[in-house]
Amino acid sequence: MKTQPQRSRAGFTLTEVMVATCIFGIALGACCMSFSFAMRGVNTAANQMDALQDARNQIELLRTYKFTNTTYLTAGTYRITNNPFYSGNYIVSNADSWTKDITVNIEFCNRLKGGMSTNTLYTSITKTLHK
């Protein structure tokens, strides 16, 4: 009786390797997509914080002016031009003869939604505090 040599069963077949490669490719693609989405979120948060700080600076600048300042605190809408990276405006409205309401709007690039978003801050200035 002749014995046939036994075939070794160690190793992977071509089909198994192809399936494993496909699964690895899908997993790697998902990791890359999630990293990309996370980086857009980080960039948007940084832009939003910069715009918020710019709005706070604008409010503090407006608070330094006298209540009767006709250049910056007369009722109306004014363009903010002191920051080359963000665009915005502020709106002064007279609540009464003693109070002025100020709304500051700063736009920033929102990469999560695509396009621009706006940070808005409100404050009031009263004549008793700003002579």
C-alpha cells in the first residue's frame, strides 16, 4: 500500500486574505473619516472661540466711551473693522434716555455645517455708570 503525503493545512487561502484585506480597508476608512470629522470640529471650535473673544473685546471697547459719544454710541448699525480675520457689526439702540442696548455680531467659519455662523453678545450701557 502506498501512502500519499499529507498536505499541510497551515496558512490562509487567497479568499481569506482578500476578505481580511477588505475588512481592514473598511475599518481604516472609518478611522480616517472620524479623524477628519474630529479635526473639523476642533477647527470650528477654535474659530468660534476667537470670534467670541473678538466680540467681548468689542463690547469692552464700547464700554470705555462716554454715554454721549456721537461717533460710536449713537443709535444705528456699525461695521467692526478692527479685526482682519473676522467680520461683524454692532447695533446700538436706545432703550430709554438713560440706557443704550448694544448687540455685537461676529461671523466665523463653521466647518461642521459648512459656511458661516454668528456669535452674538448683548449688553446695556446706562448713563449713571457712563457719564
